Amino acid sequence: MQALLKIKNLHAGYGPIKALRGINLDVQSGEIVALIGSNGAGKTTLLMAICGIVPPQEGSILYDGQEFAGRKPYHIMNQGIAQVPEGRRIFPRMTVLENLQMGASHKDGNIQNDLERVHAMFPVLAERAGQIGGTLSGGEQQMLAIGRALMSRPRLLLMDEPSLGLAPLIVKQIFDFVREINKAGTTILLVEQNAYAALKLAHRAFVLSTGEIAISGEAKSLLQNPEVRRAYLGG
């Protein structure tokens, strides 16, 4: 079966700094794949390379069988990929509704069905449609960032640290939403510092270490892997 996303021998970085060195990774349609590793391991750089923000220096990024390496970000996002960036990065001076509309700004036609779907998942966004985004709580802003990404009806959703800076109860809610989004048919590549929660949620996982894949496999197996437990799970 052809992978929805297949990365082969990917090298990328920032000037002379090579952040990714020979990454090989695949994401099958319908999966949640987690990407874990310490700070500076290259996780965010990998998402940026997939989105075209960090141009690959070498290697291949195949999405649905098409070569995406070297393509412009707007072209990539128009092909069914959306990102929930680290730190949420909503538009703080826009209303909640305007933020959601920005997620669908590349599409023609009526977006009412998309709004209704997002509001059904996140009722608070419907209740606060006219509120300025920057005045929402951290958890509500994360819901807004996810909802904005869903407005484009992505086949592949890239999520960068969705639990960052949130209280434990809100983190659980966010991961429940991620599971629900996946069950509705969206494939997810998840970068997450909370390795335990990510491995509990994901089908498969890859561990990045200094720009290289150190370990990969079924997420349940990695939960029991002594090296992973020692390095990322506190024992």
C-alpha cells in the first residue's frame, strides 16, 4: 500500500547547520504517527521541511505519490496538508471567527459546513465567535489553532507540540480531540514533548536524536522499550 507521506534520505537545516541527516519516515493513511525526541533533535524542522518552509538540501518528500520537496508552502498546503504550529500562532487581534475563516481562505465557495463541523467539535469557538483571539485562554487558543487547520479539510494534519504550556486537564482534552479527528478520517503526524501521552495515542512512532531516526516501531512497543523509557519516560 502506498504511504500517504513518505520521506526518504531527507537532509535539511539552516545555513551551515544541518538539523536533519538522512531521515526516512512514512505515514500511512488513517494513522497517528508520533515523532518524539529531546529539544533540538530536529522534530519541528522536519515539519517545516514537509510544509516547504525549510527547503530540503537533499532527499525526497512524497505526498500521495507526488514529489513535494522544493515546492512552495502555498502549493503544499493546497494539496491537503495543514499544520497546527508550535505555540498556536493564532492571529491575536482577529476574532475567533476571522481566525477560522483564515484557515479556509485558500478555498472557493461556502465554508459554512466547515464552520459547523469545527463548532461541533469545539462549541466554545461558536460561543466566542466575536471575541478577539488573543483574549482566549491557552487551551481555547489551542482549540482555535486546531479548528483553523481543520477548516481546510486536510488529509494530513501536522501537529507541533499541541500540549505545550497547558494544564494537565486541558492536555487530556486536547489529546481526546486529536483522537476524535483521526477517527473521523484525518491522518496525523504528531510532534510532542509529552512522550508518554504521544505513545499512548499514536499507532506508530519515530524517535529523533540529533537529526537522525534513532528508534522506530509500534507505539505500544516503544512504551515498553527500555531505551525509550529511560530517555523519555522517566524510567
